[in-house]
Amino acid sequence: MRRLILPMPGNEALAAALAQACDGEAGRVETRRFPDGESYVRLHGDPAGRPVDLVCTLARPDPGFLGLVFAADAARELGATEVTLVAPYLAYMRQDVRFQPGECISSRSFARLLSSSFDRLLTVDPHLHRYAALSAIYTMPTATLQAAPLLADWIAAHVAAPLVVGPDAESEQWAGAIATRIGAPHVVLRKTRLGDRSVRIDVPDLSRWRDRTPVLVDDIASSGRTLAEAARGLAAQGLPRAECVVVHALFADGAFEALAPLFARISSTDSVPHPSNGIALAPLLADALQRDLRD
């Protein structure tokens, strides 16, 4: 029986592409608020006797979280054989330790909540900093997919002579893998964090690469300060105007508007709906849904 793919509000485009890629049936989730603010949820599509995939990027998750849980419960109560959360961006991964006394380690709390509501989780490039894998905090089966090959293929198709640039030391392995896939050189910049809202980027001598277009690659673009400082540093060395390619286009608090003038183009995957989306994740997600999920 065909999978039933249900998008939470705002995720309709990705869900439709996913349904087409894996020959699933696209349904709909109706949500609204009662006068007292409580959530109303109704599934359009019959879950009985088949797997159900709820598609919901978890960028800015708080307002819709209860609706997502209610939709999962409804699918299970209506006879779904399993309920998978397809969350290309997975929230609440930053707070992975108690930095100050009394703080909630929200990554663990959020993992417990999701694990109690879904049978499986499918996500793309989660922020695994102090956790070796999602299985360290999630008790349901998970699959962590890598977008680097998609970014590499996009760069090869759209940039004639790229120089792949990682903005900091943490990106070295990632930038190297992208560069290796397309046979391009790569460099990694050095970042020094000066405070919560300030960074310094040190750029090595790149004069030998002035005939190439720098392509800054990053997993998450949120405040954009690291990318902005990197773009300015590259421009100061006389390189062509840089491209920027990211996986998760969060772009909080006007970050995109501030970054756009610094780059020739900013491109992202559709893990988070945004005007910069140009790299489709549906084929990657569909392939994983049709295989056993594993961490």
C-alpha cells in the first residue's frame, strides 16, 4: 500500500515533491485555533493499514509543536502501521550541555518528547556537536542524511571554477568532502568568537586562487555573522564575488537581507522554506524512506 505523506502547514511543497519521488499519496493536515487558543487538528487522507510520514521542518518549532504531536497521535489511532517524522531540519540541538547552573538541556528534553510520539525520525545534517549520533538522545530509530553530495553537485553545475571555502575549523572535513567530490581546491578560514554577536575571521593568503570563484559552504545560516565576515575577508583579497551555499536557511532577524549584498548568490536546500531554496532534498529523503532507517 502506498505511503501517506502528510505535510504540517508550511511544508506542502516539500511533501508534494517527496510524494512524487517515492510514489506516495499526498494528504493534508488541517489546523486551526479554537477561541481559547487550543489547537484543532484533522487529517485528510486515510492512514489505516499503511505507513504515514509527517513532513515538518522544525525551524521555529514552538508554535506548531502540539499540532505536530496531535497529528502523529491521530495517524496512529486511525490505524497507521508506523508514523515517521520527516524533519529535514531538526531543532533543539544547540543546548547539549548545562552551561549555567539550572539550565534545561533542551536537546535531551526535545528528544524525549519526539521519541514518545513517533516511530522513526528522518533528518538532514543535524547539529551533532557533543553527541556522536542522534541515538545518544533519541530512543526511536533515526536516519541522519548528508546533504554535502547535493551541495557539491549543485556547485559543479552552477560555478565554473569554484574554490570551496569552509568558514571555520569545524567545517574542514565537510568542505574537503565537497571539494573532493567535484575535483576542486578548498581552503578553511579561522574563526575567533569575540562574544555572542561578534566573530573575527582570519583569511589565509589566497592570491594563487584569484582566477577561481570562492564558494562559502556551511550547514546552518542563522545570524549570518560568520558568513558576512568571511565574505568581506575574501573580497579584501581581490577574489571574485563569492557564492554562498548552505543546508539550513534559518536566516534569523534580517540576516538574509544583510548577507545578500555581500554575495553573488545565496543558495540553500529546501530543508527550511526560504526564497534562497534551490537544492531539492526530496530525492534524498525518498530514497531513505524506502530503505531501513538507521543511524
